[in-house]
Amino acid sequence: MTYPHPEVAAELEAHFVCARVDITADRRAAREARLLWTPWLAFWSRHQVRLREVVGFLPPDGLLWELRLVRALDALRRAEYAEASALFGQVVEAEPARELRPEAA
């Protein structure tokens, strides 16, 4: 399972505020979030700027690199260029993140 994976859980706890929406119980929230399909992850900055969406299941390694890319995008928006550059660099160099490399570069 992806979310209980120790590295994923640690990354989420350290850097994200998580919310879960049950689209069968809260259709309004699903509409407001513009939910397309499940599983669906949406990442917003603390200023409610949508940073990225991921639709579909991700294994733990895939989610870890998505989370690092989101952190880099957030750092870039906050003008924390050294942090953004370091995180983008990690994504570019990581073999498991090869699908994210063009965006991170």
C-alpha cells in the first residue's frame, strides 16, 4: 500500500497537510475540487494555488518523487530558489523519477 509506506508517510507528515474527500458522501466537495477520477491527488500551495494533480494509482516510489516535485514547485512559488533548485535536481537525478525529469529540468 502506498500511503502507509514508511517513507511516504514520513514525507507526507513532514511537508504536507492531507485531506481526504469521500466523493460518494460529499459530491459538492468533489465538484468544487474538480475531481476527475479516483484515485486523484491535488496539491495546492498554502495560498490556494493549485500546483499539480495526479490521477491514478502510484506505487510508493512514484508518489515519493511526485511529492518532491510538488515541494519544488511550491518552493519556486515562494521564491525559495535554492530549495527549489535542490529538489528539482533530486528529481532530475533519480532513476525512479525518469518520467518527471523533463518537467523538473
